[in-house]
Amino acid sequence: MAAFSTADLVDELGDAVQSVSLQFQNIGGHPRFSGPIRTVRCHRDNALLKAILSTPGDGAVLVVDGGGSLESALVGDLIAALGVEHGWAGIIVNGVIRDRVAIGGLPIGVKALGSNPRKSSKTGAGEADVVVSFGGATFRPGATVWSDEDGILTDGEV
């Protein structure tokens, strides 16, 4: 378990960090995780994020902007397992996942808006390593993200 508290970080850093106002659910086996940000923007298509999670994560967190769609899952247990296998610290999905019980047993942080068993498409549409924003926070590739039971913070700096 990571040795930080987002509440303590806000107390210490104040306006130097941004806090996500959306109410994400802790789904992965590690409720506390942090690391450098990598990003994906995709809508109801998870091929690009699967490809990224298949590369060395080196402790990074993949922040996925799915536009807040609740209509189909962007991450399932097989994709989350790729993140574990390749050394990612976590996945934050502005959208939904599936296989939440299986993901809960994996040693990775996963946060999402909820779950839906419907699969997403797999055309590869989307953008990687771009600035994404949701819930009042901006996520820049290379900046830091912290996530725990209280919420998600980013320093927004590169």
C-alpha cells in the first residue's frame, strides 16, 4: 500500500494540486496508488488502451478519458491483468469497467465510474499521451497522480 493520503497531500500542497470532483469507485485490489501519468482518450473503444497496457508501465498510471460513457466497458479483467503483468500502478477510467469482482482480486489500482457488462468496440480509435480533463482536473502525460479511498489528485505539472 502506498504511503500517502490525498487529504494530507491537499493540506500540504493546497492549490498546487487539483482534485477530481467526480465520485469514482475503487475497484482494483490496490485502493491507494500513484505514479506518473500516461493518458488515452477513447469513446466506447478499448483497443488503444489495451495496446498501451501491453507495454512496460514502469509504475505509471493510465488515465483513460472515456467521456464519462456508461454504455460499454473500457476495461475488463483481461485488460487489467495486462496492466499487472506489465508493471502499471493503476488505471483510472472516466467511464465504466466490467468483471469488477475479478479486477478486485488483482494487485493493481483501478478506479472507474461504475460497471457495465457490455463490451466496447475494438477499432483502435482514440488518442494516446494527450492532455485530458474531467471532474475539474487536468491530466498531463508525465505529471503525477495520486489516488486513494478519498479521491484523486494531480499536480498537473510535467
